[in-house]
Amino acid sequence: MNSSRSIKLLGLIAGIVLVNVVVLSPGLLGVEIGGANVLETASGVTLLIISLLVVLYGSYFLLLKPPAVPPVKDIKTHEDYIEALSHYRNVKVLKKDVALAIDQLERIQKKKETLLDVLSQRFEPTELSFKKFMSVISEVEKLFYLSVRGILNKLSVFDASEFATFASGQRSTQLSNKLIQEKTVLYNEYLSSVSGYLGANEEILLKLDKLLLEISLLGSTDYKDVEDMPCMKEIDALINQTKFYKQ
């Protein structure tokens, strides 16, 4: 459960408690359970039952009911990507891929923070070297999230339950061998595509590790040295190459 859901559940419970305190407290609204007035007792008991049902439903909705996956075009933040991927983490055939994708998202966030920290120690934010590094890091981060969007696009158009059914071998005996073969090919294409995106992002993470090492070994703040760094050349080549394959 994420923090926003926790806050909503606590707010719901606090609201229910407040309503019960106001209604059932002597001297406020005059409703008393076990008093001489049968109608007041019935009203009080009804309020408690309704409160319990509301808390139970709210707990189910906020704790157990899986959130709807937003359209990929509406996914903007780092947290949005993790939440969207989490929707598929219990699909057996996708568990490992989804777990890796989420792990990659967490790692790129940490690497970016580490790179920013190291750059801030070695350069002033106004220096050209600093700006060049940050520009390249920003561009490679865009490529990374572009791959994550590619994964989500694949998963959003291929039903998750069909993934699970097909992977378990529960296929209809009424289907011809040719049709089963075609579905198998399509199924494998989807999984291969997801694996390709994961591989591309793992390469990006590796290049960021190399860049971090090269920055730590950089003995000069000369701008030409920055552009001549082997890893910077590799990342620039990756960025330029990917421009031809944008979704």
C-alpha cells in the first residue's frame, strides 16, 4: 500500500470516529444507546453498523483492491511508473521481468542522485563541464523512461490473464495447431520485446556506472576533456542512435 492510500484510510477512519463521537456523545445530539428511548438506541446501533461497514469497505478498496492502471500517456512521474508496473507483478509469467523493471527504476534514481552529488563536489553548477554532464544525464534518463513506457505499452495491449493462461498450458483443444503456433509466436514476440527494453535499460545503467567511475578519475575541469571521455562518447552515440527509433 502506498502512502497516499494510507493517508486516505486514516482520514476515513478519523472521519468515522468523529461522526460517532458527535452523534453518540451525551449532551450533543441526544442519541444514546441503551437509554429509555428505543428509537435513539436503534439509531445509535444503526450508526455503529453503518460505520463498521464503511470502514470495512474502505479498507478493502484501499488495501486489497488493485488500482486501475492509468493510460500510459498519463504516466508522468517516477512513482507513476512504479505503480503502473506493480499492477502486473503478480502475473506469474511476468513476475521476474516486472521485478527487474521496478528494480531498474529504483537504481536509476539512486545513480542519478549519486552522479549529481559527485558532480556538485567537482564542479560549480555554472561551469560548462557541469552543464554538459547534466545535459547528457538528462537525455539518457529520457531514453530509460522511454523503454519503460515501451514495456507498459506492450503489457497494456496484451491481456495479463491471457499471459497467465497461455503460459500455464491451459489452451483450448478446439484450436488448430496452426493457430496455437501463431499465438505462441505472438506470445514470444511480446516477451522478447519486454526483454529487449529491459536489456536496453540495463545497458544505460551500466554506462552510468562507467560515467560515475570516469568522473571520479577526472583530473581536469577542461571542457574538451569532458567531451573526450570514452563513456561520454558511448552515451552520446547511444542517444543519437536512439533518436531514429523513437516510439
